Amino acid sequence: MSKFYEKVAYRDVEEDVKSQKSVDKWIFRLLLIVIGFVPLIVMAKVIEVQSPLVTNVDILQSGEKGDLFTYYKSLIVIIITILAGLMLLAKILFMNGEIRKTKINYAIGAFAVAIVISTIFSPNISIALHGLYNRSDGAISWLCYLALFFIAMNIDYPKKALNYILYSLYPFVIINLFIVTMNFYDNDLLQKVAVKKLVMLFLPEGAELSDGSVLVGTLNQWNYMSGMFAIMTVMFLTATVLEKNIGRAIGHLVVAVMSIAVMLMSISTSGFITVCIMMIVVLFVAIKSEKKAQSFAMIAVFLVASAPVFHVLASKDARVWTESVGFVIKSNPYLKEEPVSATSINTDVKFDWMTKAYATEKFELPVLPERAVGAGTGRVYIWGKGFELVKDRPFFGYGLDTFMYNFPHYNIDARASIFDENTIIDKPHSMYVGWLYGTGIIGFLCGIIILIISLCSPLKIAIKSNNSMIWILGIAWGAYLVQALFNDSLPGTSATLWVMAGILLATTLNKNNIAQQ
């Protein structure tokens, strides 16, 4: 009788293991959709916005607003999070699955609670919940990122998981290279009838894209494109360095060159800074690699191949130099100086007209700040104002993605930092400032703890085991965190990278458990 029960128990365990593996495969497939497909979605959507402000400024008013890049990305992320979450729950409840025990679980929970509390106490609850209409990066999206991160941490992956992840991003790089190249050479795809019809597929009858709409890529605008393709550049370059199969290494190398081309055409310094910082880590990985000669040869080929790409692009638009190498070397050899006109005004003659006015009493008109673009293309000014806002709500913040409705617009001192005091600032231009502003000090610290653990734990294991998957995903995650100093979060960038970070942690925890056995 006891033998019979032992056989039944053994069979049940075996069936549970098979079921767990099956569920893990399906969850991994869903995660691959988030990684490779979600960033590609570009579909127009008309959204009814209820503004918390009464104003005659169009962008701040209530009414119907259009979005091209984030609504459907966010929607797919939410659907996949629910499906993957239900699968993980079924695995735990009915298949004897287990949650990996790690300190980061507490930080994830605390950050999630901080997001919920900040939303409940937000002066703009509906905005904090869903996010700005053209960004969709509010509480719901961030809870999805954290949930996907947690889910990805708690499943097992096939041996070729790294290849699947990298290959799933090939279309993202190739499609964006085509789109941004067309735009760069003044042939915007959004002006093509077929493309326009595709992105307008779900718009209500009579709705049209606004005049002047352009397609610079599948992400919102240049800054996000630059940051995301800096991540792609260093990730695929690291894959090239560590790949033992020469065919796959060449494939990754080609995609790395494509990625840096997209980054350069995005005309934003954030990507260049990210690549420069992360190249130090890539070189360290090359030193640690088994085939050092091949690794450094691949880096050399990458640099040689990137040089003519850079030259061609900078020759077309001198800003390619200005927003990359120009960060270090101010003199731009691609900038064509305009000849001085013979009719130019003599600057030696100075006029003091209208600097003083007299009435019954003598007084001087105020001196306005000179128009200029401040440090970090105005970011330092924006961050400073953001920190001032935090002082009023230090513990719970204002709710994520509500920055536009609380920022002090029309300050005269903005002339010296963002050139025009009439510019409406809609985001903090830094994920970290966004956290601090949106969730308060407590939420910010919880988020930082997650980042520290997610970087330090994989780094320790990577140095010991020299595991390719940990290095490649770790460098991608690190690049995301570097560019986040200068860029905000979006569903098309954050969902992808938080999933990859979860896979990174899962691989790290597996390697750590093996080392301890």
C-alpha cells in the first residue's frame, strides 16, 4: 500500500514539474512580446482628457487629445501583465510552484505600495492613475512594470533564452533604422498614404492626425529614441563580444552598428553619454572573455564600421556631431559658417534707447534675463523647480506623470534656461526626478533600493561565473538606468527593460543557488 502511495506521489510531483515548465514557456512567450513587439506599436488614439486646471492654454485644457505612441503600448502591457500574472498564480496555487526568496521582493512590494498611496493622495488622481494622455506612464503602467519584473524573476528559462531575447529585438532595430533614416533624409513616412492609414486604423470617423505630425521612430521623440538605441548599441555589442559562434557574433555586430546609427540620427546627447559610460563596462567584459582576441577584434570592427556611418550622417546634419562628440569637443568641423553680410550692423555702436523711463518719479524698467538654453538643455532648471515642488509634498508626492499640471509655468527666469518662458514643461526629463516628484521620498528610496540590488547582485555573480546572459542583460539594464538620468520613462522603453531586468535577476538567483549547493 505504501509503495502505491509513493508511486502516486512521485507521479504527482512529475506532473507538477511538467506543468510548471509548460506555464513558464507560455509566460516567457508573453514576456518576449513585451520585449520585442510592444516597442514597435504605433497607433493613433483619441483620448478624452479631464484637466485639473481651468485655463485657456490648449495643451493644459480639458477635451479630446490625440496620442500616437503610448496608449496601445500601455494597453498591451496591461493585458500581458494580467495574463502572465494569472499564469504565475496558477503555477503557485495548483502546481506547487514557488516564489524565489530574495530581499528585493520586499522592496518591490514597498515601491508598489508607495505608488498606490501617492495616487490615492494625489491632487490629480485620474492623471496619476493613467498618466499624461500622450505618455500613459502613470500608476497603472508602473505597477505593471513592477509586476512583470516580479513575474520574470520567478520563472525558469530555456537554454537558448538569451538568443530568443536578442532575436526578438532585431525587428525593433531594423524597422526603426528604416523609419528614422527616412525622416533624417526629409522623407517622413507619416506622409505616405499607406502608413498614415495603418496608424489611423482605430481612429473614429472624421478624426485626423494634426498638421505637422512626423514619425521619427516607434518611440515618442528624439530623446527616447537616443536613450533606447544607446541601450541597444551596448547590449548587442556585448553580445558580439561574448558570442562564441562567429556567425551569430557578426549578426549582433551588424545590429549594434545599426543601433548606433539610429542613436546618432536621433540628435540627442543622452544616448552618446550612455554609450560612453557603458563602453567602460563592455571593455571590462572583453578583458574577462574567454576569447579575448576575438572580443577586441569585434570591438575594433564596430568602431571602424561606425566611423563612416558617423561621417555620412554628420555631413548631412552637423547636429550629429554637436549632440555626440560635440559634448566633449566643441569645435564642429561639419558646421558650415555663414559668410558675414556686408550690410551687417556695426556692433560697436551701442544704443541705450528705452532702457529708462521717467514719469512723476524716476524709475528703471526691469532687466529681463537673456534668452538662453541652460545646463543639460534646460534640464537642470526643470529639476530645480521639481525639487521645489517636492518640498510641499515630501512624503507622498503628487502622483506619477502629473508633472505638467503642477509645474510653475511662465516664470520669467525660464528665459535663461529653456529660452522661452512660454514653453509648457510636461515632464521632469529624468526618471529619478519623476519618482521623487511622483511618489515622494519614501517611494523614491524604495525604487533606488530595487535598482541597487538589481545591479549589485548580478554584478557579483557575473564577475565570478562570467555568465554571458548576466553580462548582456546586466549591461542593457545598466544602460537603461544611466540614460534614465536624462530621460523619462515610457511604456515602450520601461516595460521592455523591466522585463529584461527580471530575467537578469532570475538568472542571477539560479546561478547563486547552484554556487551555494
